[in-house]
Amino acid sequence: MKRFPTSFFLAMVIAFAASAQQPAGPPRIPPSPHGSAATQVGGKWVEEKPGTDAKYRDGKWITVEYSRPVLKGRTDVFGKGAAAYGKTVNAGAPVWRAGANATTRLKTEVPLLLAGKTIPVGEYSIFIELKETSWTFILSTQTALVKYDPKDKSGTWGSDNYDPKFDLVRVPMKRAQQSLSFDELTWTFVDMTQQGGTLALWWGKDLATVAFKVAL
């Protein structure tokens, strides 16, 4: 049987180790990257020891999880004219998922007040009814699928299978055209206090907001 010199095996080990350390390349970025917006309310800034930095304690989280479609050179992404407005982003659904891919979800650890209606602690779906003259923010109790399955009608994927009977609250959104254009769709919290604030959506030059209060 042919014997290989020790140096051969040593060279093989070094080559294997070197190849194992080579980076696999940058991770593939999805066409609509994941996005998250978060804020904390109801807590207190506490200086635990004299002379130390205060820390925020006992805060409750409010979060929005969504996917961020990118304009990629598109303009007038919502369309023009009453007949065409919203049709492209709705992709055949009666309402917009206000993001991409999976259903946009809001989770709150504290009761909220939207248009005078109490939203209990929990997790909800966000949809927007798009009209050229008005946008309506919808918070829904309908189940959302965690994985796309066209045969599964038990919940929504994006706004597919949306059923208005699950709408918990519908609130007109304030809209304003901006001079700057946001390339990635962005949800964020603005003008926050411990008593409430505003949830804002900005995509392209369209900024739409809905105010809420914290029911503590």
C-alpha cells in the first residue's frame, strides 16, 4: 500500500483549516428587509445610587414588526386616480399590508387608546385602507400566518385572506407630502411621551400618522 509522507497530511490539514476559516460571503439581503419599530412607556428613570447614571425601570414595550419594501427607482408607487390608487401595493387584496411579505404586526405590553377605543395588551395586525383622498388605519385581531401557504386560509399573509369582521378599530390617518423621499418603507414612533404619542409611516414622499394614548 502506498504511504504518503507526513508533510502531505500536514499540508492537507492546513489547507482544510484555511478553507474552513474563509468567510462564506455576505448574507443575502431579502428584497424587502425586516424592520422593527419600538418604544417604551410607563417606566421611571431611577438613580439607583447617588452620582450614578439613572436607569429606565419597569417600562412597557410597544413594537411594530414589518418588512420594508424599497422604491428601487419607482415614483407614484400608490398610483393616481380613484380607480387605480392603491391597486398595485394592495396586490389584489381589499386593503394594504402596510409593508411587504408577512402581515405587519403591532404588539403592546400596555393598554392603548385609539380614537377613544381601548386596545388591550396583546398582538394585532395592521392594515391600511388606501383611498386617494384618505387613508384609514386598521387594527385587527385576525390571526396572521408565520409562513406563506396559499392553501392555508386560517389567517392572513400580508393582507391576503383579510376579513373586516376582525377589525378592532378603524382610524383616519393624517397625511402630509414631504420634500424628502424615504426609499425604504419605515414605521416609527414620533413625539412620544409617557402618556402617548404618534405612530408614523413614511414611504416615498407620503407620510401618514395616527395618534394614540397610553391607558395606564
